[in-house]
Amino acid sequence: MFTAEKSALMAALALTANVVEKRNTIPILQNVLIEAGAAPGSLSARLTNLDIEASTPFKAIADVDFEPFTVPAGLLADIVRKLPDGCDVTVKRKGGKLDAVVIEAGRSKFSLQVLPASDFHEMKVPGGFQHRFTIAAGDFAAAITACGFAVSTEETRYYLNGIFLHPTAADAEHQGVILVATDGHRLSKRYVKAEMDPAMPGVIIPRQSIKVIEKILPKAGEIIVELSENLIRLSGGSSLITSKLVDGTFPDYVRVVPNGHDMEATLDAPTLAAAIDRVATVSGERGRAVRFSFAGGQLHLEVKNPDAGDASDTLSYDGHAELEIGFNARYVNDALSHLPGEQLTMALGDTNSPAVLRSIGAHPENLIVLMPMRV
């Protein structure tokens, strides 16, 4: 029915672990649908769990008698992964009726049971999509990654289990979208330029869908984003993702972002990250607090662990800051790893106020907020 290179087929099946639920009681939801692709010389692999549907193309030479079919996704992915690198994978029908396929590569041969393509679930969009905009793929991918680390995993606060996407205000100087994620301990916010309807409602993209988006959407070109009341669809580079939205209200995050801090320190990001990593070596699992002591252009970092020992380090900073405050070491280094550039500013209030981190020269909306800890 078709022949494809191992690498191409493996790339198309890469989403299996993110979409297919191994213990799903509905057999068809454990399957991948192999169907004709939109471009000549390609087929497409489609997966769904009823909350997310993802489709990605792969190069293949299809026979004239090719017809769509479904096979267990996890099993097919395991088989292809264990085949020799660089080999061609051939899939043929077993017998006249398409109720099983034979997979061949070199001397290896496998037979898999088929479920009809007509049984495969397709996410319907009643009434169609009400909003649509185009966004630069690279900028959108960078914003998703920069916010993804701050998404909450606490299921009781389900409305934080995703990235909040909303348009900038109608009178904003720069038209576009804002992406925000928070778990209550840190908040990450990014702006991406786009021409769109400022009246579009804000939506929450689920955590599971974010992982899929990061894997298959292109990092170059453009992405088309479409929204309905309950669904979001993203398409680019022949890949397509349709996902349910989180049914909840994202909190008023603007109140969490402080304005008009009295103090600001400019720091070298790699130097700060390395120093925090060193002093955090002695911190225990129960407490990862690092004391930040700003005074006279010197930042003194200190960790005290009664069960293990103490550690300290010092680095220079520019600006005006005289303050002692504590932060979670892992949260600070997570933030630093998602701020581009070598230099950053840390805006500070008092011991109990959140700090705001920004890369030098970045858009003013691109920031990370860190809540302090007691030390």
C-alpha cells in the first residue's frame, strides 16, 4: 500500500505518547489513522483522544490501491522505532480485505490488526470557527515555550492548567496577542505581534495540547489560529491540531504584576544562574530557598540547610537595590533559562513583594514574575 523511510514514519508517530492514552477502553482511540496527505507524495498520520486531534504529514510512495486504515498507534511506533536506522518501511494489506496489514523492513516482518478508517473519531466544529488570525510561527513557538514552564500541574485549580491567550487592548500601541501562564509561584508573560480582532475572547490552551503544539507545529513561516467557543485549531506546515479549550476563567493576572518598583538591579544572567546552581547544592528537598542580599553593588547569595551545611556566593550588579529577599532556587533558574540574552533586570519592592524579571531590550510585556519565599 505504501513505502516510507523509517525516519519519516517515526517523526509522524512522535505524538503518540502525547495524544494516545494507553488504557483507553475505546479501541479506536488507541489507533492511528493513516490517510492520504494534502501534498503529492505524502500520507498523513492522525491521532485523537477526543480532547485533542493532531495530524502530521510524512513523505511516502503510495500504491494506486491505497486506502485509509487504522492500526494500534503505540504498537506501530514501537515497531518502527526498533527497525534499523535508514531502512525503508513497506506496509501492505494482508489478504484481499483490509482487516490486517503486513509491515516489512529488510528481514523483519510484522502483522497488525486493522480497524476501519470510518470508525475513527473526528472532532466536529458546530457552527464553525468565529475568529481567525495569522501569526509568525517562530515567535509563537518561542512564546509557547517561554510560558509553558509556568503552567500549573495542580488539578484542583484546573483554570491554571494551560496558557491563557488573549488579544492586546483595542487602543494598544502594538496589536497582537498576549500569552500568560502561572502556577501561583511564578508567572510568565509574552507578547507576539499579530493582526487580529481585539474583541476576540481570551481562551486557555490546555497543558496537554501545549506539548503537542511544541512538537509538530513548524518553527518557520506562519501559523493560522482559529477559535470557536470551545475549540482552538492551529495549522501550519501541513500539520493540524484541534483541541478543546479549558472551560474556566483565568484569574486577573494583571493585579499580580507589580508596577513602579523602587529598586532595580541589572545582572549577568549566566553568572547568576551558575551562582544559584552552586549554592543550591546544599539545599534539601523540603527547602530550596536562597537568600538574596543586595547591597552596594554586590549580590550575596546564601543557602542554609541544618541537615547538610551552608553555602554562599557573591556577584556584582548595576543599579540601585538595598534589600534582603528569598526565592526558590529552581524557580529562579527556570526563569533565567527562559529569558533570552545575557543581561536582565530584576525589579524589586520589599521583602514580601514579587520580583519582575526582564531581558534587556525585550518588549515591556515580556516578563517573568517570581513570588518571594521566607528565608
